[in-house]
Amino acid sequence: MEEDRIVLTDESGQETEFELLDLVEYQGEEYAVLYPAEAGEEELVHILRVVSEDLDEEEARYEGLEDEELIQAVYKIFRRRNGLS
């Protein structure tokens, strides 16, 4: 697995590989901006809150977001930081 790729497992046990595009800090929390590794160009990015990290084990836990304003705020920072705006 490449360094900028992570595999996430959903509630049903299905694994999906994502490309980690960026880590964005917003209001004291960290968010991962992810893109499905096998997706076509029409796929949207996914933004998840980084809940915890174990740097020794190189593992992290992520949490989905439901707050559309929060998602848009993080996405706006991501676009600005990466010259996409």
C-alpha cells in the first residue's frame, strides 16, 4: 500500500481504498480529505473527522460527518490550500 493511500472498513465489513489528498485543521479538529482509489473522475471527495491516531501503529480512526456547513467549510480550506479555488 502506498503512503498516501488508506483502507477504510465500513460497518458491514467492506473495505475501500482511498487516496489521502490532504489533512485539514478546522476549529481545533483534524479532517481527512479522501478520494476513492478506484473511482472515476465524477466521484466526489469524502471528508472525515480524524477521531484518534496511533502513530506507533500507523493507524487512525475516522468519523463521518453529517453537518453540511462543516463539510463545506473544510472543503473550502482544502480547495484554497491546493490551488483549486
